[in-house]
Amino acid sequence: MNARNFARGMGIGMVVGSAIGMTIAATNKKGNRQKKLSKTIRTVGDIVENLGNTFNM
């Protein structure tokens, strides 16, 4: 593994991690938490899939 692949992987991990953190923090507000959490998990899955397709993984 070279440094470029490592840096790309770290960048993707940081973006996905921060996206997950922000969406879960937004769902912790009062309301129908279960429905919001389910939608959040689905959205994060779509984001990860799109990133994988973008970088041909």
C-alpha cells in the first residue's frame, strides 16, 4: 500500500464518519426517533455506496 491510497482511505473515512456523526446528532432531537434513525442509516448506506462507486472500490 502506498501513501496515496492510505491518504485517500483516511479521507473517505473521515468524511463518512463526520456525516454519520452529524446525522445521528440531528436525530437525537425530540420526535419520532426510531423512524428518523432508520432513515439516517439508510441515507448513510447510500452515501457509502456512492463513495465506493466513485472511487471504483
